[in-house]
Amino acid sequence: MARIKPAFLPRPRILTSPYQVAALLGRGEEWFRQRRRRLEAAGFPIFDSLLGGWDLAAIEVWLDCRSGLEPQSLPDKEPNPWDEALHDGHREPALR
């Protein structure tokens, strides 16, 4: 009997092969293998042996930081109208 295809397929968070990591970086697998230690020395996320791969979100944060897209340089988020309603008009001062 055929398996039922799930309606929702989540985006994988863990990259389980050097090929996947290399493809994310726009490089070949051999390039990644040769430069892995140098990348890790520069802060690139290490292989997580418990999960069996590299954390995609951690790699994306590393890339953002390398590109100068650190959180403090991102534009402020839009105000949320629910904030005032949920805090009965008593709003904490925003940290800047």
C-alpha cells in the first residue's frame, strides 16, 4: 500500500551532508571540505554530532554577520497595535 503524502513538509533545519552546506554557500563539496576548519576558525557553525548535521539558521546568522547585517543594523520592526491593548496602556520604554 502506498504511503499518504503529508500535507505539510517543513523546511529542514539541519543540513546533514557537506554537499548541502556547500550548496547553501554556492560552492562545491570539495571546496567546503578543504576550507571547513578555516571557516570554523572564523566562527562558522560546527557540525552538531547529536543532531548529525549543521544548523541552517546558525549558518544564516553567520552569513548575515559576515555581510554586515547584524541585528542592530536592521530596521526597527513595525509597531504592533496589540502591544497597547495587552499592556492596558502601560507601555515599557523602548530600548534603543
